[in-house]
Amino acid sequence: MSDHLTVDEYLDSVNEGLAGLGGRVIGEVTEVQLYPGRNYLFFKIKDKENPALLSCFMWKRDYTLSGVELEAGLEIIISGAPSIYKPAGRLSFQTKTAELVGEGQLKKAYDELKARLDKEGIFKEERKRPLPVLPQKIGLITSKDGAAIGDFQVNLGRFGFNVIFVDSRVEGQLAVAELLSAIRTLRKKDIEVLVLVRGGGSLESLLPFNNEVLVREIVDFPVPVLVGVGHEKDISLVALAADKMVSTPTATAEALNDSWQKAISLVQLDEQKIFSIFARNLANRHSAVEKSFQTMRRHLQAIFNDFKSAEQGILRVFVSIQSRISELHRQFDGYPAALARGMHALVHRTHAHVLAILRPHLEKMRYRIRTAKEKIEFSNVLQIFASAVDRAKRLVISSEKLLTSNNPERQLKLGYSIVHSGSSIIRKIAQVRKGQSIRVRIQDGSFDSDVTQIIKGV
């Protein structure tokens, strides 16, 4: 095994060891070499107290993300690790991040960037988009370890939100790269609004949210952006560029709730209006129904009066029948067969008389029902009329039974007889004299007889 290394192998070994010596270094910029068209730059920083100088190398993408414009005399803090550039054998500090030192420097950089972005129209209200009405799909970026996410979740209403959360640092120079990565991740998701939240802090702690690259990424996002970043004095540039900004994570959740709460209020108001209209219409319908019932009662009363009149007419007919039967008993002097024929003829005339009385009343009731404006339940009317007809039928049947029971032929079948003297029926003992010839009518014939004895009384 060889006991020596090549230059290349040795420098690789040295760089491997130097990678473990990374750190944060503060110094004043003395020289900046930024070459157009190249993706890297060189600069040097010196110690303010001692004659020490550090050569630095930085990739252009990291320089852009840092948000710092290097110039001589600027005090900065850089982070990274030393490395030997093998082609030149030169030691340089491989810079990952660069940030300004001191509130004054930060404020100066903040004001300069703000003025430049404002001149471009980045912060103009007419450029900004309104938050969607009734949003549901939300993209959320914040630190999973911070208090902001808890405040946001607690105050977010129960309106069926679907939240896609991406964890990211929200403080320090490394936060810029993570925030950009999170935004680009959510750009590919199906969301309706992008939300960035973090708690309040000083200008230094909010440095990532004053980064130009991050601001432009927010402006270029395809859906509205809602930013809730706390601040002590100066509003972060990301918040100024957002479509809507609020001061706290809690206010961010409330902004998302707002259109839902307004919708619920409108629904409740419309619900009250609907119930009010329904109650009013119900009262009107109740009044109309009540009037209809009154009209129905008047029509029904008129129909019932017609029924009553018809019934009274029928009763008068049967009183006349009863009277006629009694008269026939008194006046009939003919033969029994002729009497029966007369009674049957009387029954037929009675039927015809009843129908003659009922027919005009029925036609009158039908006319009332046809012309009534209200819809009367006709089946009930028919039931009432059927009841009246039944009563009439029962009276007719009763009269027929009365006629049948008084039929002389029926009396003969029961064993009674009819006594004639000439053409007259003998009803009283005073019509008979001794030696008088009489004819006796029985069920199946008659016979002649002479009176031999008269017995008065029973």
C-alpha cells in the first residue's frame, strides 16, 4: 500500500474535513465580484477589529434567495463551510446564506425593496383578487411546531373545510428555501386559497417574509393568497403583496369563516321570511276554507230543505192513501174481486204519485249541486237522498201490507165470509129479516141460504 496521496486525493481529504467546520461568520464586505451570465459570485469580508480577511464563494441561486444586495462596507452574517478550490488551490468560504446585521441595515434594505416593488405595482389593490366565496379547499403553510397553527385550527369554523398542510420554517435564512418549496408543492394541488401564517416578531425575525423571491412567488400564485403574519411595526412585504392580509393567524381563520357565516345569516333570514309567508298564506287559506264551509253549509241546508219538502209531500200522499182505504171500506158495494183490483190500481197510482213528487225535487237538487261554486262531497248528498228514498219505500211497503191485510179475499182465506142480499153487502143485523134469501161468499165459492132465525148481539 502506498504511503502517499496525490494532490487531488489529498485536497479531497482536506475538503471532507473542512466540511465539518461549518459555521456562521460576521464581517464587513470589502469586495464583490459578480460576473454577468455566470451562476456564481465571489466576495470578501474582513474582521472589523483585526486584520483578518475571508474569501467567499456563493452560488447565484443562494445569493438571490438571501435577498441581500452585497456592496462594500455592508456588515453581514454568512453561513456555510470552508473549502479548497482544487484548480487554483485557493481556500474560500462556501457561502449558503447571507443576511444583514443590525436593525438599521435591515430597515434600509426593507425600505429600498419595498419602494422598488411598489413602483412595479406589486402592492396595488386593483391587482389583488378577492377571496373565494364559501371556500372549502385550503392550502396552509406554517411551522408545525409554532403556536400559529394551533390558533388557526381553533378558530377555523366547522364548515367542511379540506385543509392541505405543508410544514415549513418561518424564521431564519433557511426558511426562505422551505417556504418556496412549500408554495411550489401547493401550486400543484387542487386548492381554492393559499394561506401563510406565523406569529408576530421583529423586522429581523420576519426577514424571510421580506424576501423578493418569495414576494414574486406569492404574486404569481394561481389562486388568491391570504397572509396572516404578525408584526411589531413594519408590515412584511409578503403580506403587502398578498391578495388579502390580516395581522394574526386567528384573523386569518376568521376571514375564511366570513362568507360562510354570512351565508348562514342569509339562510336564517330567508328561513324566517319563508315561515312568515307560510303562516300568512295559511291564515288566508284558513279564512278561505272557513268561507267555503259557510257556503257549503248554505247549499246543504237548501238541499236538506228540499229533502224535507219531498218527505212531507210523501207523507201527505200516504195520509191520503190511508184516508182512501178507509173510504173504500165504507163505500165499496161491489164484488170482492173488483175491490182487489181497485186496491192494486190504487197502489200503482201511489207509486206514480210518489215519483211525481220526488222527481222535481231531485232535479232541483242536481241543479244546485252543478251550479255550486264550492266542491261539495256528492257522495254524502247521495247518502242523504238515498235515506229519504228508503223512508219513502218503507212507507209504500207498509201501505201495501195494510192493503193486503184488508183485502177481502185474504179474509175469506182466513175462514171469514161475505153475505150478500141482492147487490148489497149485509154489514148489520138490521138488514136481515126472517125468510129472506141471502148468498154467502166463502174462499172457493158461494151458496144460497134462507134466514130462519135472527139472533141479535154476540
